[in-house]
Amino acid sequence: MSESHAAGTKIYVAGHRGLVGSALVRELARRGGAALLLRERTELDLTDAVAVEAFFAGERPTQVYLAAAKVGGIRANDTYPAEFIRDNLAIQTNVIHSAWKHGVAKLLFLGSSCIYPRLAPQPMQEEHLLTGPLEPTNEWYAIAKIAGIKMCQAYRRQYGFNTISLMPTNLYGPGDNYALENSHVLPALIRRFHEAKLAGAAEVVVWGTGTPKREFLHVDDLAAAAVHLMQHYEGEQIVNVGTGVDVSIAELAALVKQVVGFEGGLRFDASKPDGTPRKLLDVSRLHGLGWRHSIELATGLASAYRWFVEHQAGARL
């Protein structure tokens, strides 16, 4: 049986409408025992320092899960570099500082596996941070996330603020972003194959060569890991959260094609960018802290496709 929170615990989930935030809300609600503080973007602009300060002063949350961020795939990062670095730095700075200032007992910061060098040894260990150049197609987002990690560590060292930082691998699941101009690879593939099936298309064209390898974690698994570490981890060092298993983009596309039931062909456009050649996390630290993933890719992908079909009217398209 999973642990519930102590009575009187007030938990603020920043970014609760996003892929990660909504999964955190589901997991926290399932465990029970805590009051969840949730604010729509229209109610609380996290890039507004004055508004964030007022929120923390008034609500005084006990714990904070910082899942709010401006996110997107290769195209979005390449198109909006100023927004990616500006908005993410502002959100992190405002939330971390106000959380410390107003007595939050513990804050969990969610980073990303893109913080690691483009050519980091595989699988990537937490110690590989800042040992080489970043992947150019998402360095703006990565630099913001690295700043968030270092801010958490600095506030811990100088003020004794209890912060932990998790580095998830590529995520997917209910509530994902399916907009073709700024989604990540897996939801983009699901939508592309689904629409090709409906249109009776002869083939689906996928960006890149198909050779890069990626690791995928169901977002409900990430939420379970986050709550587990919030309850059982107190360290300054970052913690990778993933499965420790990866697949090539070609293998992934073939799996999506099968799950969706698309009968046509599959072609790779090698003129389009591949991104990082491989991104596999070393999850030995996570396993040592008593947590392992439970949702395998084929199972998770089938449920993600069912969610997309059932929620198309309200999905981010």
C-alpha cells in the first residue's frame, strides 16, 4: 500500500495542467492525506515575481512540486529560443525563491535529460552534468534547467532549503501535447500515424534517419517516482528517472504504426535533423533509492493511443 501524506500537508503542484503536473495531481490524490493547491495560468502567472510572492505569502504550502515549464520538441526549441530561456528562468527563479522565503518544507524541481552533454557517455550518469557541450537544438531549454538545478543546490547550501532535483527521460502519456509544430517525438508520431490511417495515406514520413535512440517513461511512472523520492530522498545530488532501456526512432515508429493500425509505408527524411544520437539514463541511483518503473513501452503506448483517440476534442492539437 502506498504512503499517504500527513494531515495538514499543503502541496502546491506548479504546472498542474501539463503532462507532468496532471500526473502528479493524479498520484497525490490517489495517495490522499494532503490538500492540493492548484492554480490555472490565468490565475497565477509564474513569470510574474510579484504574483508568485503573493501566492506563497497567502497560501503557505508545505511542499512544492515544480513541474511548470515552457517545453517543446526540436522545432519549437529552434524557433523560440528566447522564450525558452527567458520563461523557464523566470518561472524557476520566482517559485524557488518564494518557496524558500515563505517556509516551504521541501521542494522538488523537475529537470530534463537534455541537461547532459550531446555526446555524453551512455548510459548518462548524474556526474556527466557540465562535462561537455550541449545539444544545439535544445540548449536554451537545457541551460535554463541546469540553472534551476544549481539554484536549488545553492539555496540548499546557503540557506539550508530542502530541495531535490529529478532528471526525467522522455515522457509520454495522458495529457500530452499533440501539436505538430511543437510536440515531442512520440505524440507527434501517434498523431501522424492516426491521421494517415484516417486519410488512407500511402505512407508516413518521419523526420531524421531513424537511427537515434531514445528512452521513454510513462508519465504516471514519473509521478510515482517523484512522490517516492519526495518522501524518501534528501540529497543535494540530482537523480535520473527513467527505465534504463532505449529504442531507436525507427523501432519506435514501427511500434506506433502497429499500435495505431496504419497499413501504409514508413519513410525517413534524412534531410531533417536527428538531434542527440542517443539519450539513455543510468538509473542505478534511482534503483538504489528503492524505485523502478512498472509500465513497459508497448503497454504504455497502447494506453496513450487510446487516450488520444478518446480525448481528441480536448487534447492539445
